[in-house]
Amino acid sequence: MLNMETVSKTFGIGTINEKLALDTISLSLNEGEFLTIIGGNGAGKSTLLNCISGTCPIDKGRVFLDSEDITYMPEYKRSRKIGRVFQDPLRGTAFDMTIEENLAIAYSKGKKKGLTRGISKTDRKWLREQVALLELGLEDRLKSKVGLLSGGQRQALTLLMATIVKPKLLQLDEHTAALDPAIAKKVLSLTKKIVKEHNISTMMITHNMNVALEYGTRTIMMHEGRIILDIKGEERKKMTVDALIEQFSKRSGTRLSNDRMLLKKN
């Protein structure tokens, strides 16, 4: 579903702040594969997603999505194929529009525009059924403005919006980091359920190593713009957080000075 070929990205070229963010990254992702991504601050995790989504133009390499070369495709065209949920619950929705209106916009993604009624009775019924699957009671608040929702409710809604039309690729950029633990667990559970039911190819960034190993089917660890560890199958099932930290030290040549801050264990 996704194929990156020797992708590199450097910020601030020729300046004192020059930073190599991605160093000849090559990565393939199969259809339905759920990849979790971990690494310290500045490892290149978000830049990786940004280069795939088109937010950041790459310096070198190629990016293919479902066998289509999207290397030079503008971000707005990629957004029809890529669903994304950010860390900030405020970024994925229009706060001054209703839940129903936000969902209608997401539902129309990639469809031809015309002069027909924006939300038909059939659409409204179907959207209500989809919201009910979140089990947050939002199906009875479709006329409420999104700005009135809590962070967890808003993030769950954003997740639904990102997948209501099945994307080729779903990107989750620490989408539970700003939520309290109980709500974060709920959103992660919803994530797992939606990804599995719709067989969506997914990339999820997390700082929590337990989450990285518990969710998904494959885990990569990044350091200084490179992938230094790629585990799946039985190796991943047997991997512990302590073993992961040890692997980081071996592969990177450094130790985590504060693993609770850089790569949370709990």
C-alpha cells in the first residue's frame, strides 16, 4: 500500500540551524498493516508522516501509495487518499460547525460536488448510526457544535471523520497524547476496532512503548532520521519494554537519558 524509496529531508539547508530530519528512509507498508512508530524527540517521526501526506516536500527519493507515485502530488490531493488525526484535538474538526456538518464534510471527501442537498435524510440516518458506534452518546447531539465537546469526544469524532470514507492510509500522530489516561485508552480501543474492521493500512506515532507493542502488527524505532529497528511477528510478541530500551542502546550507540520523558514506559 505504501512504498518509500530512499527518502531524505533536511530543514534549514545552508543555515546554522540545518537539520537532517530523514536520512535515506526506505519503508514499505502492506495493505491492512498497522505500524506503530517510536523514537525520541527529534527522531523524525512526524516528519516521516508529513513527507507522506505532502505537508513537507521531500529533498530526495520517491513515495508511492497504492502503486501510484505521489512524490510531487499536492497535499490537498493526497488528503483524499490519506486520513490523519493529530495530537491536538482542535486540529481535526471545525469547532464552530455541528457534529453533523463536520461528518458531512468528511463523508463527501473525494466525491463529485453538485447542487443536491448537502445532507439527505438517508445520509443523516447513516451518519447517526456511525456516530453511535463510538458509544459516547454523540448520536443524540448531532446538532451540537463541536466546540462544546471534550477533548476525548472531539478526538474520537476526528478518528471517525478520518475513516468514514476508507482511506488508503491512516496516519495517527500521537493522537492520544493530549488526553487523560482513561479517555486515551478509549480512543486507542476505538482505533484498534476501526482499523481492524475496515482493514486500513495505518501508521501510528506514540511515545508510549507499552502502547507501541500492544497495538498494531509491527513496530519501528527511529533515531536521528533513520529506522534503527523494525520488528513484527513472533519477535514483536516476545518483545518487552526493557528489551526495547536495550535494543535502542545497541542500535543507536546511545542510552536514553530519561526514558520516561522520551519514550514513556507506562
